[in-house]
Amino acid sequence: MNLLVIGSGGREHAVIKKLLENKDVTKIYALPGNGGIARDAECVNVSATDIPGIVKFATENQIDYAVVTPDDPLVLGCVDALNEAGIPCFGPAKNAAIIEGSKVFSKNLMKKYGIPTAGYEVFDDAEKALKYLETAPIPTVVKADGLALGKGALVCMTREEALDAVRTIMVDKKFGASGDEIVVEEFLTGPEVSVLSFTDGKVVKPMVSSMDHKRAGDGDTGLNTGGMGTIAPNPYYTEEVAAECMEKIFLPTIDAMNKEGRTFKGCLYFGLMLTPDGPKVIEYNCRFGDPETQVVLPLLKSDLLTIMQACTNGTLSETEVEFSQGSACCVVMASKGYPVSYEKGYEITISDEVAKNVYVAGAALKDGKLVTSGGRVLGVTATADNLAEAIEKAYKLTEKIHFGNQYMRSDIGQRALKA
Ligand code: AMP
Ligand code: GLY
């Protein structure tokens, strides 16, 4: 089989490596991929948001199945366009991807169907939002409606910050048209859990839970990033919590999307907060998380391609989705200065022995050498019988990877160990 994977991050690299375990897979093309992914797939210089270019490539290259991984092509309707060209895909159609593409949509959906989430108000007018925030409860969270590279949620600890957040999003348009509308949310507290799930629109099969580390610095300090590391499973996500989430959140969400005529097929990501009042949805993503995927898929024992095709074909109920009992830890190695500004272009050396544990995010090939080209350069994942061992193994592996201007957190997984 010829496969196509859209995207260029560490998450896509993890998906590609897992798909290659299926013996029927003869070739994987990555659009656009990156210099590190090029070890495992043929990278083709077509942007992940160039929908006509993706469809043209797929039809000209006898693609049997496509996996659309990032949020923007999904929200733009990449799956619909490929399906129209006769190519089956993993991922939601445009009318279902809106569950991530619009926070206003997802909050209204949860309210309508009684799915637990933070209380909220919606504004399409900056003056009204500013007036509301003069007396609203603080802390609060101000969120741009649309996609914003994961940076559109501003947690505001003071009234001044909240007023500034409205100006940043609605007046200065920091996230462009994504900020035409905003959601102002009740501030929730509690441990956060990421649960990725497979769904064919009929049943939902959750993957092993995970924990992201979003802040740049040790001890969860510094700026928010795309994610500096992950561990799985998440110790806060006990069997009781999982059962409650299935009953009150996962199944009701699949059901709600069906009732709205927006059947969701693919990977539905539940960003949860375990509050004193029970689990609540912080956000939905219409796709695999990054870097959650880099710890979840290494623990998957079942065949990924078979599961993905079952999601497409509506046969997930009879398809095995099994995870190993062990733990995984992914440490992201970044360029120092990320997420603000950083030097790149440094050569990366990775021994062949370590490469199988490495998921490359920001690297390019230059004169045949792999060089850094992004803020997050790569993730290193180790699995083990327990979390402490997985953490130790992952950090040991980082010692065997070298590049200039390197930075990583030294405490990935420590909070989970103490849980
Ligand atoms: P989001 O982009 O919606 O996932 O939000 C990014 C981060 O902001 C989350 O991972 C939380 O840490 C935080 N956050 C979002 N919404 C809330 C909320 N209602 N209460 C407290 N923290 C929140
Ligand atoms: N790790 C969070 C996300 O993928 O949005």
C-alpha cells in the first residue's frame, strides 16, 4: 500500500514509524515532512495547507490511504477534498473538525448537550467584552475563537491582564480573524489530562492517557510552548475517572456531533481538567496531540493502520485497540530561546541505535547533513515497565544526541511521579 501522511512535526514522525510496522505498507510519502522524517518516508515539498496540491499529488501517485494529521488542513477540509477524489482518509471532515476550529462552536455544543466544561460568555464586540470584564470574576481565561497555533488561550490572573487579553485578541488582532469572536471562561483548577481517542462516529476507544508539559521552564515556569515533553499513562487518570469520562464526556460528545449532523471520524482529543467538581473539558482537538502522540503510539500494541481504516469504514467496534501496561516518557530537545527567538542551522548527530527512539520536529537536510531548523527540534521517547524507569531511559538517550544551542527541561515526568 502507498500511504500519504500530511504534516511535518514529531507527531507525524511517530505516526509514520507506527504505520511502517504494518507489512502491507510499501511506501509512505510525507507532505511536507522534514529532514528527520526523510529517514522513514519520502518527503515531498507540498505544504500541509495546500489542499489542491495535496489532492493533485495523491491522485498522481496512486495513494491508497491518507492520514491528515494537523489541525489546519482538517479545518480547511482536506479530508473532504481527498474523499471527493476517491482517496480514503483518516481524519474528520470539515464540518466535524469545527469542534477544534471554533471554540464558540465547541462551548455551545457542550452547553446544549450537558457536557461538563467551564462556564463562559461569548463576545464579538471588544467594547462589550471589556465592559463585562470590569466586574467578572477573576482569574479568568480569554480565548480566541479560531485556531491560533495552540497559543490562543490567555489565562489571566488579574483584571488588568484580562482587559489586556481582550485588546490583544480583538483589537490588535494578534491571531488575525481567529480573534473576531472570543470566549471568556470560568477559571478551573485541578490536574490536566490528555485523552486521545479513536472513533468511527459510532463507538469511541480511548488511547492510554497522557500528560503534557506546556511551559518552557523547569517547575512549570516560563512561557507556554507547543509542549516540552509528555508521559503516559497519566497517574491522575484512574479507572474510576476514566469510567466517569466515558459516560459523561466521551460518549455524549460523539452522540452530540451525530445529532448535529457532524459525525466525527478520526482521532478526537479530549483536553480534560480533573476539577473538585469532577472532570471537565478544557478543549477538544480534532487530531492527535503533539507531543502526546510520541508517548501514546509507542505503547500501542495493535496495528495502527488497521485501527485507522476501521475508523474510516465504521468497523471500530470489532477492531482491537490494545495498549501495553508499561509507561513512556518523551523529552523534547529544543533550540535555546524557544518559544521566542533562537538560532538554528546547527548540525545534529544521532547514532543509528538512538534514531529509532527519536521523533524529529524541526530539522532540515543541508548538504546531506541534518541541521536544526525549528524551536522544537526533536523528541526522544523511552518505554519501560514503570514511569521512573521510562524517565531515566529517556534522559539517558538525550545524552547521545548532539546539536548546537540545545535546550531541554530536566523535570519531565517529575510531577507525575509525585502524584
Ligand atoms: P487551551 O488552548 O484551551 O487548551 O488552553 C491552554 C491551557 O490554558 C490549558 O492547557 C490550561 O492549562 C489553561 N486553561 C484553559 N482553559 C482554562 C480554564 N477554564 N481554567 C483554567 N485553565 C485553563
Ligand atoms: N499538546 C497539545 C496539543 O497538541 O494541542
